[in-house]
Amino acid sequence: MYHRFMGHTVPPRTANGLWDRVREKKIAATLGRPPDPPPDLQLIRVSCEVAPAALRPLLEARRLTEAILGETRPRPERSKLRARTLFGETPERATEVIVVELWNQLAQQKGARWVVVFDAVEHADKATLAALTQIVQRAEWMRLPLLLVFHGEPKEAAAELLAAVRGRDAEAVVRGEAPRLGEAQRIEWNALPAKTLRVLRAGALIGPGFELRILADLLALEPLEVLEQLQHAVDLGVPIEDRGEGRFSLPTSALSALSASIIPSLAQAWHRQLGRLLGGRAAKVTAPPPPPPNAARIATIRRERLGDARVADIIDLSHEVSDLVAETADDASSGAQAAADSPQAAEVSPPDHDESGSPAPKDIQASGTSTAAPAPHAPPKAVVQRRTVVAAPARGTGAPVRPRTLLLAPDVDLPAPAEWSPSPRTGATELEDPLVDKVRAAEHMRLAGDAEAAAEHLCEAARTAAEMGAPQVAAQHVNEVLELLASLPIGASRQRLKARALLERGRLQWQAAGYEHGFTLAQALVSLEAARAELGSDVPVDLAVDLAQALAGVYFELGDPHSLARALAELEEASRKLQAANDTIGAACLFNDQAAVRVRMGDAASALQLLRASRAIFDARGQDDQVALRELAETEHLFAKLPLHARMRLGREEEGYAIGLEHALAAERAYRELDDPRELARVWETMGRLELKRCRIEEARQQLEAAFDTQTRIGDLTGLAQTTELLSEVLAWCGRNDEAVTMLRDSVVFNRDKGSPRGLISNREALTALSSRFAALPKHAEGLREVEILLAAGERELGVPLQADARRLA
């Protein structure tokens, strides 16, 4: 076999020394089957020819690697109390980035030496080939050796991948062993023994590449018996290729002949059984994981957290709001209605700029004398340990404070964590079989004639793909679900499935990463409203709450007063549904979401109530609870934002911003423990805003640039839109005028791409301020004019009101 490269036919080198090269952690490719690996190497083998679909080989590689690392965890919607939040939980990193990071973790493990092997690469989908090409071209990226195996002549994208391997090293491509296959057409299939023919037919039905375990389960045989029958078939001349790791393949001619010999009824029955096996292989329930090794650090984060009583003391709140435990609150309604009826502080007013620092005075200096938050990449500064309280003490007394929650009656103490009702949104921890494959299950169910079951599997596959950072794959699955459902008669189950598919599409359009997908908030709103239109009054609570949270998230991002009111209404209704279903913890998990909306509305008093309630509940859930740590991290971040939205008591503004920074530091440490780069970057953005409020320009710039770098790397479009706008202001104060104009332009582009009216309204205010600042500098006129053109186009596209109206809406 020869390979054309750069216009010349280049004979590949032989496979001698292939594994020596692999031991040196180099990337290699073989044209043909590689020789058997030495015993000291362990292979992570991924077949690209088994039911090829977008990015599926990389997703399978991720699952296998996580299992090896001991990180096979339940899916996020099972392990977390919320399926989605306003803060968002959809990974925003490319699939190849995530999987390479996992491989690099495995490379650091002591013991076995691992090699990643992609088999039959020429059959991979274009997205997988493009991702593998990116990995190959970034030589410094991957620390595990990578072996790409081509069994056929690579074409188009596969040929480009092979050229990339050869471009790194002329000796990287070697000639493997040619498959020892005979002529399948000459075999008398009916002359084979009945047991052997049964195994071959079932293998052909599974696909060109079939797995031993699936084949054995389908036929209800022991794996050893199946292997013996395959060996017998090889002895009789059947061209079976053993790919290793329990995987086998048959040539196309054999597949066609064997498939044609199966009667339709048997084929349908086998397809249905395969759908059940691939879609729901038994997942074994495991005991809860032991406390993480960083539990002590998590506890430190909590102990060092600033008491919220001090926040209430500095923020200008009314007496009624500050004293949350007043005995006169007995008449407050219990349940989620209490959140809606929470007292309002007459003296609290929204800031002039949404989530941004007001224009700094002209005499701003690049440094200050008060304590500042450290740069994001520097070790966090030690924080003085303070007592943690859940509410401000009653005025005029030293009485101890009883914890309060807006979901319990005012005079009822919080029960111990064990007394909380378990949330049905939290399932038992399960170890999933790597052979579970919802996409293949859906295909077999479709071939069996069960379109509804196929649609259910594809809905789950879409959610999984989105959670694993593959939005394009998820969108493809959603489209397939809708196509399948269009062929079914109208009924309650069909409408529910369609609503689930539209919900997944809306989530993708709301939160999906990157700029190439073209998703907007307006599209998300249309999809989610269409999902709600499919549902009746008997909708399951989980589905209704997931839909309400997604709608609230979109309204939250839109950000105008009407949308914020809608977001709050959705969350309060979801809380009522969960409370009615006796899911107390699930309802409590909405406190931070409601507080986020209240903060953006400028209602710091109600936000403070909700944050106190959230902290009281999740502080009690134990320091080894990652869900509680995430809730507490979000609470700290929202506490940090309060000084940006609430009016501080006269003369205590500087202290309020310093308190906000301490809360932000606590959130930063928690998000580091959770390994959540998106939320970590958004905390840095908040720290930048607080530093700007304190007139500490250099510190603000450092925080914002760190946020910008991370958001650029992970593709956080919404975060970038906010960070670049604020960076524009900070860079202008630093005298970096050209960069300031460029950053504002980028912010406008990001907000247009995301479809955020609120972001464009904020951009308009920033452009007005920057134009005024640069009025005497004509060299910036052209750049500002370009920003104006882009902004005006975005305002027309999204129906943003004129500037006078926009100021009222902001």
C-alpha cells in the first residue's frame, strides 16, 4: 500500500520500531494493522467504524479515559440538584480540549503506560477528523502517545489528517500488516454449522465492527462460547478480522451476504433487543464516594467566608429587611410564595450601569493604598478567619439568631440535613457501562420499527453530547428526534418527547459554546416557548421545572426589566412545583437563581434574604458535598455582586467594595476546587468591576485580562461580551486608547452574535462615554465610527429601542 503525499507516491516505512516510537510519546500512524503491542503498554482503543456519527469516537475515548482514571461519575443532571441554572452548566470547551486534558491526567499517573489508539480512522466523521488534526498539529499539547490506524485508503479529511502526521515527522507513518481476509463471496454460508452461522448473522446485524460483549448478550451466550464459534468460522475460511479488545470486523461482502440471509422478523427482534442492550445496559449502583482529598481546603473556604451580617450592615437596607428573624414575621406565607412576597427595601436603588463600575473620576491613579484582591494567577492572600452567621442579629439584643429559610414556616428551625426530603433530581451514583450507546440504540430501535423508543434514546444522546461539550452533535441528534416524531401520530407521549427535544435545542441555543454555531437568545426563546406549547397540564414536574429554568435563563440574559420579571416568575413557579412535589432541596437550589435575578433588578434586600437562606441550607450538607460547594460558590459570587447594585451607607462605600472582593475571593477558591473555568473567569470579571469602583485601575486590568484570556480559550461568548466592554473602559483609563476601541468593538460583535439586547444597550452607553472621552482625539474617529455602524446594525437586528428609551430599560 502506498500513500500520495504532496503530489508524490511515498512508500510508508515498515512497522519495525513502531512501539519504540510510541514509548517516546510520539504521534504515529499505520497503514494497515499494527503489530501486537508489547506487554508493558496498555491501549485505549477506539473504533471509528462502529456506527460513525459526529465526534462519537472522541466522546467514546473520553468515557474510556474517565473510567480508567476512576472518574466514571453519573451524568450532571443526576449528580447535581439542578439540571440547569442561570449560571449555566453546559461545558464550553471543545471536545478535543477536554479529552486531551483527560489524557494528560492519565499520563501523570504512575504504573501502566497508556497509548491512545484510534482504529479504522478512515471511517471517522469529519468533525472527529478535524479534531484529531488539531491535536496532531499542536505538538506540545498531548502527553500520551497517539496511534492512528488506517485500514483503507484515506481520502479527503482523513488524508489531510495523515498528511498532518507526516508533516510533523517524515518517519511517523509506517506500513502495518495487511488484513488476512479471504473472498467472502466464495463462502457457502448455508454450509456452515448452525451455531456458527447464528453468531455470524448476529455480528453482521450489529454492524461492520461488532463487540464481543454485545454479541454475547444478544445471543444469551457466554463470551467464551462466542469466541470459540468465531474461531471455528475463521478455520472454515470466513474473513473475520480480530481488532483486539473484544472487537471484530467483517468485510462489506460478508456483511451483505449474512444480512440478506436473515428473515425480516428475526432481524426486527434482534434490532429491538440490541436497542435495549445498547440503550440501557445495567448500571451498577455504587456507594457514595469518600470525602475528596481537598475536603480540608473546602472547609477552609467556608470558615474564611465573610459573615453576611456585615454585608447587611453596610448595604443601606431597611430595618425590616436587615432583621430577618423578627418575630413579627409569623404571618409570612410559607413555601415558595414567601420568596415572591419578601419585603422590599424602599431605600435600595439600581445602579446607573448594569453590572459595571461607574465612570472613574479624572484623578484616578493606577494604584491604591487599601487592600486589594491578588491577581488571578497569584496565590490567594490569606483571609482573616471570621465567624459564619446566617442572618443579622436582631437590633438591640444579643439573642442568638435562628436560621431561616423562605421555604419553611417562619418559626420552624432548619432540620438536620438527613431530614430533608431527597430530591428526585438526584439519582443514585451509577457506574455506566462503556458500551452503553444511545445513538446506536436509537438506530437499532428505528430499524425495529419503534420510532418513539428511538427518539427517546436520541433525546438522551443529545443531552449527553451537550454536557460533554459537543453542541454540534447535540443539535444533530435533536433534529433527528424531530424528524422521527414527525412520522408518528399525535399523542401525549409524542408531544412530551417533542417538548424534550425542543427543550434541548433551546438549551443549546442559550448556552452552546463558540461562535460558529450561530445560536442566539431569540432562537432559544422560540424553541423553549414551542416546547411549552407542546405540554398539557399533566406535565411531569422534572420536565416542567427544567423548562422553567431554561426560560428563566434566557430571560435573565436578555436582561430588560420585562424579561427579568418573567425570569423571576418562572423561577418562583418552578419553586412552587418542587415544593408541592416534596422536593425541598430542589426548591432550595433555586434560591441562588432567584437571588441573581433580584440582584440584577437592583433588589438587594430580597437578594440578601435568598442568599442567607441558601447559605444556611447548604452549609449544613457536609464539606464533602460537591453540589453544596457549588451552591455556596454561587452564593459567595452573588454576595460579591451586591455592592455593585445596592446603595451603600454614606461613607462606607470603600468598605462595601472591599467586602465584595473578599466574597469574590471565597468564590474564586471554591470554583478552583470545582475546576470550573467559566465561572472562575466570571468571578475575576466581578473582581475587576469592584477594583474599578475602588479606583484601582491596574488591579482591575489584571483581573479582567485574566478573565478575557480564559473566556477566549473556552469560548464563553456571554462572558466575553461583558468582559471586553469593561476592559475597554479600563484600557482607556490606562491610556491604551486604540485597544479600548478594539475591545468595545469586540463586545458589540459578541453581543450581536449572542443576540443580547441588554448587552447592546450597555454597549451604547459605553460608546457614548468613549466618544465623549476621545472627542478631542480625531485619530480615533474612524474606529469609533466602525463601532457605531456595528452597534446600529445590531440594534436594528434585535429591535433594541432608541438610546433615550434604552436608558430607561437599562
